[in-house]
Amino acid sequence: MKKLITFLMLILSVSLIFSSCTGETGENTTETPLSEEVTEAPAVGNITFIADGATEYKLVRAEKASKTVIEAFTNLRGAIKDTYGATIQLVDDFEKPGADPATRYAYEIVVGNTNREESSAALEGLGYSDSVIAVIGNRLVINGGSDDAVVRAVELFIEKYITGSSLELPGNLRETEVVEYAKTGVTIDGTPLSEYVIVYGSSYSDYAKIFAERVGKITGIRFELVSDKNEVAEHEIVIGSTSRTGIAADFGVDDFEIKVSGKSLHLIAPNKTALGMGCAELIESLIDEKTSYTLSELALKYTLPVSRDYINDIESFPLHWAMEFDTPDWMLDFDEKYAASMDPTARLMSCAHRGDMVYYPENSIEGIISAIMMGCDMVEIDPRLTKDGVFILLHDATLTRTTNVEEFIGKNGFPNSYDVSAWTYDQLMQLNLKNGTGGDGAKLTPYKIPTLDEAMKVCANRIFIRLDVKGPSNSDLPFWDFEKDIWPLMQKYESYSNIIYTWHSWFKANSWSLTKTYRAKAEALCGKPGIVFIGDQNTLASNKKTINAYDFNPGIRLSVNFGDIDYKKYLEENKDKLASYKDKLRTYADVHNGNNESHAFYAELYDAGINYFLVNKALSLCTYIAENFSATEYQN
């Protein structure tokens, strides 16, 4: 599933080609792609847009412009005001149906893709990520093939032209920023992909935009996006259930189909999540190394396979959030994760509480794979023992909250008890997991309770694992023993540095001597000793022997859960302690809280000195890390 990520690395070689601006000497201002001949525009006198602190121009944007374009639009107005003292009116391009274009205001600075003909004319010959600044008649056009390109064009215009005491531009100005695309000339059955129209059902316009964005960034194609209410075109990519596609019948919850209909492709699925998976699959197909496709080879009927198939190949597992986030390559690199863990001055790090419990059931192998593929650094899981001695993953001692045990209990030879320990592994495999955190009303999924062995296999050399301590009710020891149960799995999958050694007052099954021994073994086998987390000083006070966190591995776990406390009060009362940890330790904390798990919350904790978060909303945190941090440097 991550062909997309590998291929996107080609974008790193993108070239930006800038044209030069014409001054009053009338030099050529037109830039075209390198493969085309440059044609000099006829000389035209300068046009004055702002002079003596006044202007008759209006700033125009599209009525439904994105937030980023609106922000750039507003910034342009502010720059004009600050530089020239001129107040310019802001308007959108809304017009009543049937309005005569001839009645439009004659003097306009047009930003983005508006209904003004000049907006599209300026983009002629340009691709998805290209941008343009052009004077056309009495209008100044600042535009791009995408929202990001529009923003770059506005920023360039402010930097280059909003200067001096007046704004005068050549009447033949056309300045472009042209990107070299990683892949061009894509065809389907001999028809250029650029001739395909993206058609969306009423609930799927967001998927159509994401589809156009991801394919456009690679190919340069500026797709036309239209509602399914428009007339049928010869070549279409239709997204969602429409009168063109029909309804998805007899589909499982995670099934989808990319279907050929005439000269078009139709994406259909029983729900929006599965449709997003289908869209992501088609995107990956279209942006691989090929340039020539047939409709038949793009067609696909996907049915969720048995779990062993995607356990063996996690990249073959379509993800529920595939249309929401495109994981950067560096967030999938385990060596980078290890380097970041060992460097307390490096980026913020993430731990998915019981795996990805937003898009999949908690403690499911699917949720663990999801956490890996979205770029989490660690996953926290809960091993328990079945009646016949198999380690499985389940948080509770009973099966009621997370499974459909009620359908089986006491029937056809199944146990009369809800306790996990009363069921054999084969009996548990007849149950299905409820979605998310389960409970009354949670949807039943096709997913099964996984084994610890399966979890270790998918996590090996991909992500850190923190094994939570679950044990018999009359003991504070875990079910598992590190030497007998965990180390053999590390050997089996040759993954020696991804198990976190957790040191707490109740972690009596694992002595400090044993920790040092196995960390040394790991280092001898793979060159990386395992990471150790100890409790902060409040927890350590109950130990017979206090360990100084600064003496060994830079990892410490705070003895609080930020979801259960007044976190602002905690940060204030413990600011000196946190300041002493900052840039010296990896400071790990449970921060999972449904109301507080926001980007602003993450920023506040990180600024206070906490730099490793255990969260429920793993994708939210991964998105925040991708947007605000970069890879940790390390030696390969």
C-alpha cells in the first residue's frame, strides 16, 4: 500500500523555474515549459494599480475559496495597506445565475480560480503545482493550479512587487513558476489521463479533491471536478454511489470495487471509509513508475482477506484513513525512530494507546498495522493468557466490552464464563471485535482477537512496543515473563531493540540486572540496546533502590495521566521538574483524553518539556508531528 510513499520521493528532485520580470524596457516576461519555444509578448505600457495611497481596484477571490487561499488573499490586502496606505475592497466572485459578465467591475486584482475568464486564461499551459502572475487587460491575475500554488504566487507577488510608493506593472507581465513533474504523459487505453473528468457523488467532493491533489502533484494534471448531476462525459473517474455507478450490493464492510464502465472507471463501496480505501488504491496505481495503463488493469474487486495475508505483508492492507493523511517516508523509518528516542533534543514522539483505536478496534492487529503505517513511534498493547496458554491481546479480564461474546457464551460447548482465562484460543477465534473501544452500541467488525506472536511479527523492526502489565487479579506480576515469553519472540523475528524495558515499582518480574543483561544482548546482536523507561521520582521513591534516570537511557515516564487531572495546574506545579528533564530525557506521559487531544494541547505539553505522548487519537498526533517536525539525523 505504500508504493505512493516510495514514489513520492521523486518529488524531492523537483525544480522550480522562475521567469524574470519585465521592467520599463519591455524585456520578455513570458516563461513557458522548457520544451516549448519562448514567444515574446508585444510591448504594452505600464498599468498603474495603486498610486498616491489610493486605488480603484478591488481584490476578488472565489466564493468557495479554501481557508489557505482566503488567508493569503487577506495577507495581500494587509501588505497593500502597510506599504501604500491604500485600503482595497475585498469581494468574492458570487454572481446571480444568468448575470452578464460585461457588468463586472473593470478594475480587479483576481486571486485564485475565480469565475473570471482571466483566471483560467492565465493558467493555460500550466500544471497542478504551477503558478502565475499576469496582467490581462485591466485585471491583475494571481493564480495557481492548486491552492498551495496560489499561496506561493501571492507570497511571491508581495515579496517582489509590493514595494516602493506605487504599484505599476507592465501591461504584458506574465511571470510563471513551473514545476518539473515526476511523471508526465500518463495514458489509459491510449487516452491522456488529463482528459478524464473527476465525477463525485453528493457526499464525496472531499475525496474528489484529494484524488485530484495527489495525482496532480505527481503528473501536473489539473483535473476538472464536477458533480454527478452534470452531463456524462466520455472519460470519467466516478467517485461514490451515483446514478452512473449504482449502489454497492453484497459488499463486506471493508470491501470496494474499481469497476470499468465503457471508457470510465467507477469507484463503489458500501460506506465512505471503504470508498476512501478504494480511492487510495487507484491513486497508488496511477502514480507508480508506469505511464501507460489499460482500464482492465486498473480494475479491482477488493474483499478483506484473512488476517494472515496482511500480517505477512502489512503494506497490502488498505487503511481506513488513507484519504486523510499521506505518511512521510521518514515517519516509517525505524532507525529514525530509534535515533529520535535516544536524542531527547529531537522531535516529539508518539505512542498509540492499544493501537489505533479510532479507526479499528483497540488491541487489534489491524489497529497495530494502522498505527505503524501512519508513522507512530510506539504502540502500547495488553497481553493476556488464554485457558490453553496462548498469549492474546485484550485489555480487560472479561470479553464483554470488546467482543460479541454474548452471541456465544454457554452455547454449543462454549464457556459459561466471560473471563478471558476461561476460553481457549480456538474458542476465542470464533468471536469478533467491536470497533474502537467497544461497549454498547459499538459496531461489530470482521476482525479477530490477535496473538502476541502476530503483534510481534508486524511490529518487528518497524515500531517500538510497550507491553502493559496484565496479570491475575491476586497478583501484581504480569502474565508474561520476559526471559521465557518475550525474548524468544524477539529472537524469532530478529527484532532486538523495539521492546521498551519499563521500570516501575510494580514491575517485579523484571529486575534491573535482567534489564542490563538483555539490553547488552540486544546491542551485541543488532548494535542497538533496548530503550528503558523508568517512572519519575514519585514512583521510584517506593523502590528499594533508586535509579538515577540521567545515568543510563534517556527515558522516563511521568506517573500521571493527563486525561484524569487538571493538566494546566500540573504543568504549573511541576514546571521546575519538567524544566530539569527538558532536553535531557525522553519524557513520556499518558495524555489520552478525548476532549483535550488537539494540536494546541500537544503544543502546550511539548513546550512544557514532555516529548513522548501516549494518545488515543493516533492519527491526530501523527498529523501534528508531520506538520511541525522533521526527521532526526542519524548515521545509516
